[in-house]
Amino acid sequence: MRIEKGDVVFLKNGTPALVRDVKKESGTAILDENLSEVQKQTARGIKNYLNENQRSSYNVTLKSVESDDKREEIESLREVVQNLRSNKRTDQKVLKYLENELMHLMLREDYTPKNYEVKTDTLPQY
């Protein structure tokens, strides 16, 4: 995996920093250690390894389902994820991040939608 503009990294001293730019030719990155900027970027989780288009798609999708009623938000996001799973043109990386956000919301709110489906190949095998 490579570092992308907009990723959050942690410096040796544990301080988080936002990647403002990546200079591939020199193998360097420009970092922003401003905590409020890092917090703004991570408002909906750390989205490392998504390029700018993927990150934008992720954020737009979450913004479209946002609700004060968290159960309603979970139901809406579940429906979006289900629809994206059936679309062959869906960016699988963005889909995985949305699925992870859905699981995070379900755990945080201690709520699982009635018709929640999961792929059997993602379940542990015993």
C-alpha cells in the first residue's frame, strides 16, 4: 500500500499528521501536524489508502445517509451498501470502507437491522 494525499499517519512520537502532498519522485511527503486538521479529516474514521476520488465518494455517500436518528442512518447505509454490492461498477475499495463504517455504527449504537445480510465467505470458518 502506498501513502495517498489525505491519509493520516502517526509520527515516531505518536503525533498524528495529515499527508498534504506526496512527492513520488523524491519519495517524500508534506505533512500537516495541525491537530484540528487531522480531526477534521478523520471525522468519519481514518480513510487511509483511498485516493481523492474514492475518499470523496465515501464522504458523499455517508453524507447522503446522515441522520440525527442513528438507527435510521444505519438502515439507510445498509440499503446503500446492499445496492452497491449488486452493482458491478462499484469501486470495491470504497464498498469495503462503507461496509466497515456500517459495522462500526452498528457496534457503537448496539443495533443490527432486521434484514442484515453478510457474505458467508467473510465469516470465520471452524
